[in-house]
Amino acid sequence: MSDGRRILTSPWLFAASIAVFALFMAFVLPGQATKAAEGAPEGASFDTSLFYTPVQAFDRAAAHTPEARFAYIAARWSFDLAFPLVYGLFALAGCAFGIARLGPWLSARPGLALVALLGPVFDFAENIAATVIMASVPARPLGWGIAASLATPVKWLFVVVGIGGAVALPIAAGIRALVIRAAARPRARARP
């Protein structure tokens, strides 16, 4: 096993990613959510919606004051750079940890864990498109509107897959280990 794969599948990296994710969710996210809610008109956020059309994206951007648009852009390139890295690390470490322990078929395919990084990738794509849209008001760049409206639902799909995998795969690996251990006990007792 390569050093990179050994680090990626290590319980220490998984534990550290849980700690960083939990601390970020407890201490950073609430303040940022409150700050974002103060400056944004109701229902005008891009990244908390599941889906919107390009026209809705342009209308949301236009609903912001110039100061709110600037604050939105600043948040995308400060807080929203860190958050995808935090949840992406948790998703990647959890998926890699679980996959490595779910039997030979899955452990031979460590690249499957990279799917967990698609959430952050599309989150960054959404941020780029939303930034261009916000900076372009009153113009309505159609290509960027389409990019934002496509990136958002794909982001959410892969965020759910990545974080769901980071939770479900280690649990499944733990259950597998318990089943194997329980099956081995009767054989160990039967030996003379």
C-alpha cells in the first residue's frame, strides 16, 4: 500500500477530519449563517437552494444592494473557500476509511473515495458562477446563469453522497468487523 493511500485510509485522518468538521460546524458556520442572513434579501441565496433557473439567479442577484453583493462575493472567497475544504476532507477521509475496510472487492478500488470530492468541486464551480453573476448586475450573462443553475443541484447531489458515504461506509465497515469477529469465536472455541 502506498504512503498516500495509507494516510488517506488511516483512522487518525478520519478522526481528525471529524474533529475539524465538528468544530467548524459548531463555531464557524453559525456565525457565517447569521452574517449571510443579515445582508441577503429573503430567498436570494444561491448556495442554500436546491435548484433555480438562470432567470431566478439573475433576479436573486439584482435583489441585493450593491453592498450586499460585495459582502456576498467576499464571503464566497473567504468562508466558502474553507467550508468545502472542511466537509470535503471529512467526506474523503470517511469514504476512504470505510472503503478500505469493506472487503477485498472495495478495498481494491480506493479511487471510489474520490467521488466524495465532487461536492466541493461543484461548490467551487457554483461560487465562481455566482460571483460573476453578482459582479455583473445589472447585466445577465446567460452562460454564467446556466452554469450556476446546473452546478447547484449537482453540488448538493455529491455533498449528500460524500457526507452520506463518510457516515455510512465506516458504520458498514464496523458492522462487517463485528460479524467477522462473532463468526470467528465459535470456531476458536471448537478447537482443542
